[in-house]
Amino acid sequence: MNREANMQPEEIKQLLEDNIEDSQVEVDVSGSHVNLVIVSPVFEGLMPVKKQQLVYKVLQAHISDGTIHAVNMKTLTPSQWKADQS
């Protein structure tokens, strides 16, 4: 079922930060498309697909009901984020 009401960026940010330990999340929403930058030490040592699976697990209910249609994400450890900012 596709819901008309899309999630607000603050809702997505809170959902992810509540469920991914020590995370900092940036969210950009355009309709049902969501762009994410997630920084967390939980990602340390994980392959990219495992990082994505952690994020999708948190968002799954909203993807399944059509609230979120597409997700583009950048998942980083704190050290990767620091290097990315240089």
C-alpha cells in the first residue's frame, strides 16, 4: 500500500539514531526518495553490504508500506567521515 504521507527528515533521523548505536545522521528527503549520510562506529570492520543491511533493517517497515520508495545511503565510520571532510 502506498501512503500519501511521506516521512519527515526529522522522523527518519530520529529512527536511525535511536536504532544504530552512536550514530549521527544527515537526511535529505525528496518525496518518497531518501538520501542518507550515516556515521557510526558500529560500521567499523563491516563490508558495505552489511552496513546497508543494518540501515535497511531499521527502515524496512517504511519501505514495505511504500512510505519510503528509494534510499541512497553513505555509511561511514567516524574515521572515514573525518577523512571525507579533509
